[in-house]
Amino acid sequence: MPEGPSIVILREEVAAFSGRTVERAEGSAKIDMSRLVGQAVRGFHSWGKHFLIELEDVAVRIHLLLFGSYRINERKDATARLSLAFANGELNFYACSVQLIEGPLGAAYDWSMDVMSDAWSPRTTLKRLRARPRLLACDALLDQTLFAGSGNIIKNEVLYRIRVHPLSLIGELPPAKLRELVREARSYSFEFLEWKQAGVLKAHWLAHGKTACVRCHIPLVKVKELGRSRRRAFFCERCQKRYGDSSQLVPEEPSAVDEG
């Protein structure tokens, strides 16, 4: 599933259609396509893993899920979930979730949760984290109410870089280490964006998909399903410190983990 930085790239790639009028809307998505025709694009936005097309009186939310994809000015040999045509080209989205959002986007989205937004608030994120002391570090970085846009790559890389074991309890992290987690989640997301645009993202992975710790020169632990989010994890048992005992962890309220 594309993580937040990849959705930012999509937003930038479609900028040429901003201000253009939708001349045709079709696809297999179960929405009223006729509502989109004749409406001008007021703007393209990203919130976490959501790609948003803001029209005059409605917005379209696209989530690429696990296997979604898109094409700009070309088509795949498959039925599009949503196809939008403009005078200067077309956008086609496949194997994704498509929903309409009524009302202003500001009422539907808290931009301070988006780790790549100008409105991102480290202070607010720290407050939200401190309110959930029994949350595992690996689950925190996948919770879209805390780090919208962060996915499994970001999770594994951030925890490795700050030397925190994924099964650490948020409430047991020293204050300085908790601040480091928040700070690194944002900074690594922008590094992810830069490397993805340059086509060298995988070359910079230190833990995700790797077999050995570059610091300790011992095998990394690979777990297929870790935490309540049940996502794949790569970590070093020697240099990533485990804070707190999560072995007897009582599940907290359902998290807003976005599978990706």
C-alpha cells in the first residue's frame, strides 16, 4: 500500500488538472458519477494515505488500499474504479476505494494528524501519545489518528533509526525518546519522499526488508505479524531497546490502523 509520501507524489503529478472541468466520469465505483461531470477541480490534496479531489460542491476520496494503482493520460487493460477525463487529459484509478465527501474537507479531516502536512503538530501528537501509554510503539506508528500517512516501511525504519524495540510501550519511553520518535516520523517521511522521487528509496532502507543489522552485524529479527496491527516487522534485538513489559498487555480500544 502506498504510504503518505507516495500520495504526495501523486498530488504533485496531477497538478496540471487543477482548475480543469470534469468532462467525463465513469468506472465501477458505486458513486453517482453524474455529480462529478461539469464540476471544476478546486484542488488536489493528500491526507495520510488518502488522495482527495476537491470539486465545486463535493470531494472525491481515493484510497489505493493494498493493490491500488493509477495512470495519468493512459489506461491499464482493466476496468477503472474511477476514470476522470478533462480537456487536457485523464486520470484513471484501479483496485481502490472511491467515496464522495460532502461538505468542506476541513470538517472531514484534521490536518494536524497528517505527518507531511504544514499543519502537522508535534505537540498535539505527543499529547495524543501520552494519553495512550499502553500502546505499542509498532502500533503507534501505524495509527492514522497519530501519524496519518505512516505505513509499515516508515514504522520499521523509524524504530530502527531511534533504536526502539517495536514492542516497547509508549508510556515507558523516556520523554526525550518519545519526542525523538515523533520528530523522526516526520523527518523520515520527507526523506522517503525525496528518495522515492529519485528512485532510490530501497537503497536507503536500514531495516525494512533487510537481513542483518548494520550496527551490530547480527541477523535482524523478522516477524510476519507483530503487535495488534499484525504487520511485518524487522528489528534488532541487541540495539533496539525494549521499554516496558508488553507480554501481559491488555488490548486497548480499537486503533485506527490503516492497513499499509
